Amino acid sequence: MAVTIEDVEHVAKLARLALAPEEKQTLSRQLSDVLEHARVISAVDTTGVPPTSHALPLVNVLRDDVVRPSLDRDDVTGNAEWAENGAFKVPRII
Amino acid sequence: MEYETVIGLEIHAELATMSKMFCGCSTDFGGEPNSRTCPVCLGHPGSLPVANAKAIADSILLALALDCDITPRSIFHRKNYFYPDMPKNFQISQYDVPLSSGGQIVIDVGDRTRTVRITRVHLEEDTGKSIHVGESGRIHGAEHSLEDFNRAGIPLVEVVTEPDLRSPEEARVFMQLLRSTLEYLEISDCKMEEGSLRCDANISISADGVLGTKVEIKNMNSFRALFRALTYEEERQRFLLRDGGTVIQETRHWDEGAGKTHPLRTKEEAFDYRYFPEPDLVPLEPDPRFVAELKSGLPELPRARMMRLVEQYGLPEDISVMLTGEKALADYFERAVETGQDPVELAKWIAGDLVAMLKESVVPIRHCPLEPRGLGELVALVAQNIISGKMAKDVLREAYETGKGPKEIVDSKGLAQIDDAGRIESVVAEVIAENPEAAEDLRNGKEQALKFLMGQVMKKTRGQANPEMASEMMKKSLR
Amino acid sequence: MSIIFADALTISDMIKARKISVREVLEEFFGRIDEVEPRVHAYINLSREEAYLAVEGLEDELLRGADAGPYAGVPIAVKDVLSTRGFPTTCGSRMLEGFVPVYDATAVERIKAAGTIMLGKANMDEFAMGSSTENSYFGPTRNPWDLERVPGGSSGGSAAAVAAGEAPWALGSDTGGSIRQPAALCGIVGLKPTYGLVSRYGLVAFASSLDQVGPMARTVRDCAGLLGVIAGHDPNDSTSISAEVPDYLEGLTGEVKGLRAGVVKELSSEGIDADVLSLFKAGVDKLSDMGIECEEVSLPSFSYGLSAYYLIAPAEASSNLARFDGVRYGYRSPEEHEDIWEMYDRTRAAGFGQEVKRRIMLGTYALSAGYYDEYYAQAQKIRTLIVRDYGRAWQNFDVLVSPTSPSTAFKLGEKTSDPLTMYLSDICTIPVNLAGIPAISLPCGLSDGLPVGFQVMAPPLEESKLLNVAYALEREVGFEALPPI
């Protein structure tokens, strides 16, 4: 099942990646190759086989409703030079 | 053409836990931006979520109150999308295996009841908040935005109803009942204005039994807004259909100022959330004994209490609805009943004057300066004819404002009603003598004059004359 | 006498016996680093100042006789995928160049508590995606056995550092073989623990249901010691196991007679280079010599492991890497942006390398509407089949064995033109991650001067047995060779 340029563009939008035209071409080809190779699993009969989303048999891992110290402001914005008064500045949304 | 309005609601309520859903940051409201954040709720590389046990217990409690089935094994899912108020650009939520499903709740609208089916109740985390910087402070036309993640990670319980509501009024009643239920369970502050209770609606118009296109309505920030928005939208869709138009499936935004809904135009990507099971969290298998314990510990719920108060105390339904809207208010009433006074009278005083005073001074019922005992005292004074109903209003206000007991106020101010026939007789005579024209009017049958003359009597007796007695005497004298 | 090729545990004993000072130890290793780093490039950032500062305090403590941890003063390299408070953590990416974490990963906390001294953050394939460390934004690491060749990946820096004597041991991470394959290509020992045994808190996530932190060292014994430090329940990680952690060192008896080893048919025939296969078979013979019953076993679902992995891992990664968006930390595209959507698109396009972008795209596609059932969901079912195959095998075998890597170290640039070619490097290691079981790689010989790795796999939480078999084999093999560098 080939991954077309349109597919690539759609997926790039979902993944928020700006791609150059050559990149789109390359990705179209490479993704098609990998998925073609992965198709072998489509042939496997998995009727009645449940998916494994967790390798462990753990359930109910919870924590008590207790307040723990939060970060200092310096730690919060230390890795963002564009922060303003403790808030993260971003370009307009609409 | 038979048109019918079809409404379904999707409600999010912030749970009033001490700490966030997946980390130990405090859930306190307000504070400097990003003062209640940590690597987990900021989505720092390498951080991991750990689920809050109380949030889960609270959600189960709500699900039980809504008569839902608790799913034996539920899991968390990731809902993937980009938005600046999202610390991880995915929200930990629940998808096809939620905490609970298949419940219902009955609402009373006018003299009808409506059973509203609950599709599901599940748990997820809240996003941060965007502060839009620009002329209007709104998202449209903003120059840039500032992101504050204090709210990010606060536990949200989501309730989804089937499209069983048939009018904006029903939607409002439902929301009020849901809010009361949350309040009775003590699991949420449920303040729509503060954002701890949010509601989106899906509304469509079915024509001759054929389901219409549903439109999603967002940004209704109060019960009133909910009602107004749905009323507007209902009308908009009906007119559209009646004029032969088609309703477009879209999301519309309620504009409180303009009193209209507008289509929401954003550059967000196509809504493919790519849900998959959250690998960083393990499944939930609530212990049936724990669930049974929670169930048996459920308080009497609002509607049940409402009906019991009507049944048990003979309260008019609308007053009972009012009192049971808030658990603390209903508790207050039932404590007042313990004084032995007439429940209907007590109820009227609470639902009327007392609630008005509380609202005016922005005080919650649990901090009411007048104890239920005191209210009982007041009602007793009226019942014993020591003061008139009108006088009691003033006494109530004074008791509320000073904290003094009603009896103490009446005694110290000598407000006891004057029942002494002789005293009243002489005041009546005085008033008649001083107001010959009015007296003449009354003699000639003008009932208005009685009001005026009575007013004069009350003035002279500082409102303490027994009104029935004085009125009788006045009329007798001027026959 | 230079200690740069001594085992970590030996160095630890020497420090305790006062045969060498902690300062001298550091000087030896930083001396070696200065000598070979320009050629090997095992590290992204060195923590020289911090290390010397740490040992100053440590000297005093040791003089006073205070307990400074079981491995006080022993240096260590930490793969740059683990969060180190106050010290840059880049994950080999431009996206996190200059990023300084505000907390320590649990594994890092524990090695600090054990008294080890961090030498620096080791180079890696960007965000742990790769099998050669050629995907690092900061340039590749070279294999100390042949500088024209790759050290393997994604923990290539950690492996090369240990192999070249630039650290006695290291922490790595393994999602599809990223500890074991570089260990094999660099001639050292590397262990991927049972999923959930070592906390992932602070491990920058690639594929959450597959990632694990693990030890990389010169000897099996060192691995056992380091594993003991980092293993154990962590309340900050919901997927962390609560089981008691045994004393892994005590379990190294070397007694293996009577155990049964299954030779995985699907991983020891087609697709494996002849020279690797012959050294692997020699290793199997050595197991027999020690009294271990070896028999071929077929696990048919293993043929699908690669495909399932290259759907599951990128899918989870595409979601895990969504947080890198220039909003709260990390790289932000410096241009003027029309709106935030443009800022996201450009930041992520410039911040991520090609392989990362490729996998994000692959993963997003596999999860997208219309494809979820066919790709992701089906892959998760294949995973169940693999778990079942292993389950059946454990009924008849104590351990399973295979070569670690289909080939010895390949040349830089040899496999970069076609992603699939690179992905095939992982066929032997991947099924282990899908099932969440523990596995170890140890050297079993040289082929044309390049190390070959032997992989041993065990049931969940049986690290003691796993380490013991590896320990016995290690002794039997007697791999003493050192890289020419």
C-alpha cells in the first residue's frame, strides 16, 4: 500500500512537521518501503488474540492525594528565554 | 412538519482533590503563572504520570450516583493533538474502555419528568490556560499568547449524556441537578464562572422523527448562558429548516455579548486524535468491595431529598427544589425543623429572605451568621403573635447582621407586638382624628384609604401594632 | 599501572583499600579521555569540573570513614538520554542542545547515591533512534576497534567509552537492542533488564512500553553490580515493578550444570553473517562443555518481530516526541512566525534529524484514522504471539540464546542510505523488548579483529539466572582482547 505525497502532507500536518518538497518525495518512498515490509504481519491470523499494550501484569498503581512541592520559577522558565513574567510566550493561535 | 429539539450534553467538572491527577502539584486556584508546576505537568523530557487515588475514587462515586456500571477493567488512553496549553501535546484521557458507563438520572421539568441516560463517566487531565494578549484579550485578534500551566493536570471528570434532552430548559435543569449532585458528593467546587464546571452541548432538530444534523455549541460559561445559547441555536436551526435550508455540522461558539452563536474558525489541524492505550499507566480494576462501600456511603441525592422533604414536611415542590439545590441549605432547613416550628414556615423564610441576604452579602450558607436554632426562634415569635410577619423581616435582618438572637432583639428593643386592645383602640382613634379626609374616604368605601390609615397606625406604634386587630378596629370605627 | 581497563568493581575495591585515591582515578580516566576522545567521540559533554568537585568532598568522607556508597569514587558514563539535574541533557539532538534538566532521573539518583562519579554524558543516536550512533546531531561515535566503523547504537557512546577505557562502566538504554547491539559491536557486556525492573523516570521516552535503562561494562560481574544499584521499585514510575531485588553479585556462582538452553532457530540462520554464526556456534559448544543442555527451538512469531516493532515503537515515539514544540523548553525556531502552527512546524523541522522525522511520520501514520487496526493494533497482537512463544519456550528451557547482532561493526555510512537496511540490525534483539524479558550480550570472540556478541535471554525477573549463565560463559570464552586504540 503506497504512501502518496498527499498522505505524507496529511501526516506531516498531524505531526506538525514542515517538510521540503524533496523530503516529501523521499518520505513517500521510504514510508512505503517500511510499510510494505511490515505488511507481512497483516497476513498473520490474529483472530481471538488480544493486543499487548502493557508487558506487565500490573494494575491499580496509584498515589495518595498529597501535595508535593512545585518547582521554583527559575526552574520552570530557565530553559525558555522567551518566557515573560513566569508565563511562556507563544505566537498567536488564530 | 413536526420539529423536535434534541440535545446532548458533555460536561467537565474539576475534581476538588488536593493534588493534580498525575503529579503532586497543588490544585489551588489562582497564583502566579506556573507557580504550581513540576516536570510532570510541564511535560519535561523523561517525566512520568502516577494516578491520583482520590480522583479515581471520586469519579467512581459520581458514576455510582448517576447509576452507572463501573467497568471492571478500564484503561487510560492518549488523545494526541497540538495546542499551546498542552504540556505534552497529548492529553491523558479515557477512550473506549472508560471508568463507567450506562447510567441515568431523572429530572423534573414543570410537571413532567425526563429520564436522561448517561453514556459514560470518565477521568482525564485538564490543560493549561492561555492568556491572549492583544486589544480585546480574546483569542481572535491577539498578538501573542502567554501560557500558564497551573491548571494543567488538574483532574477532570467527564460526563456525557445521550441526546435525551428536549429543550434548553431541560438542559438547564439537568446541569443544575448535576451540579447539585457534585456538590452533595463533595467532590467538586462546581463553579461555572470559575471554570471548574464546563459544559458543551450538541443540539439538532429532528423533523418528523428524522434526526437532524447536530451542531456543537461551546463557550457557555453559566447556566443562564447555557439556556440562552441553546434557545438561540434552537431557533436558528428551526428557522433554517423551515425556510428550506440545511443545518451544517460544525462547532459554534456562544457569544454572550452579542447573544448569538458563531461558527468557530480556527486553524487547528484535522481532528484525528490517534487514540492509543497510555503505555505509562497501568489498567484500573476497582475492587468490587471498595465500590460497594462507596455505593453504600452515597449520601441522599438531591432529587430524592427534594421528594422526601415534600413528602415528609409538606413543602411546596418549588421550595423544596430550591432548598435541596445545595446540600448545606437543605441541611440547614432540616436542622431548623428540629426546633419544632412549622417546617413550611421555616422553609419559606429560608428560601426567601435568608437566601436573599446570603446572596447579597456573598456568604455561603455554611457561614450563615444566623444559626438554624435562631431561625426557629424567629418563626416561634411570629407563630406566637409576639411580632408580626413584617416586623419579623426586620428582626431577621438585624439578627443576621449582628449575630444576636431574635428573641434578644425583640426584648431589648421592646418590639413585641402590641396586642393590648385598649392601646390599639386609642391609637386608631388618634389616627382617625388626625386624618379626616382618609377616614371619610374609607367610610365611603375606598379601600385604598385603609392602607394609608394602617400605615399611620404602624408609624405611631413603630410597626408593633397587631395588624389584624388594628385593621379590624379601623374598619369597625369607620363603618 | 593504568586502571583504565580495570573492571569497575576492582577499581572500587582499590579505592576502599586505599590503593588509589579517588582523585587519581579521575585523573587516569580524564587523561585517557583527553587522549582518545578526538578520535572516538564517545561523549557529547564532559562533566570534568563537576567530577573533580565531587571527589573533593568524597576524599574527606572516605578519610573520615563515612559510608559514601558501595561504589564510592568509581567513575561512570551516562547515556545522554537520562535526565541529569543541572547538567545538559541533549538526547543527541539539536532539539535539546543546551537544555538543562531540573531533576535527576531515578537511575541517576541511585548511581549518585552509590557514590559513582559521572565523567560525562555519552553520545547516542538522536532520541535513541538508530543502530549506529550516526544519527547524533553532534556527530558520530567511532568504534574503538576500527575507527572507520560504527560502535552500534543507540547507546554507541556508552559502549565505545567502556571499550576504549574512557569509563569503567556506563548506563545505557535499550528499546529494540540499543544496549546489547552496541555492546556486541564494541566487545563489552550490556544488559537489558526485565521491563519495569529499572525505573524509567527521567529516561527521555522513545517507546514507553519497550524502553529500559541498563548497565554496560567490561565484565558480567560489573553489570551485576551496577544493575543492583539501579534496579528496584520507584513510586514515580507507574510501570515500575515492586518485586524484591536479589543480590545479583551473590548469584554469580558459575554453577550452570543441568540448565537447558534453547538456540532460537529464527535468529540463528538466515540473515546472520557466516562469521558471526560460527563464533556463536562455538559459544553454544562452550555452553555444552559446561554441562548446559543445548537444543534448537523454533519461535515462529519472531519472524514478525521486526515488523511489529517498526510499527509499535515509532507510534509511541510519535506521541512521546510531540512535547518538543518550542513552547516550554528546548529549541525554538528563531524566525518570525505568522502563528503558533508555523512555529511548531518550523521548530520541529529544524530541531529533529532525518531518522527521527521519519519515525515520527511512520508512527503518526500507523496510528492515524483508518490505519490503526491494520498497523498498530495488529502489531500489538503480534506482540502477544511473541510473548506466548517465549512462554512456551520457558516451559522447556531455562535460557534462550542467539547471536546479538547479525553482523560485526559495519562501516560508517554503509547502511545510512536505506532505512530498512539499518533496521535489520535489530532482528535478534527486538523480540526481547516486545516481550519485556531480560537479555544480556557478552563478547564471544573476534572476527577479523571485530568483536562478536553472544545473546542470552531469560524469563521475566530472572536476571540472577541470566547473569550466572553469562558469567560462566564469560569465563569459558576468556575474552581478553583490547581495542587497538
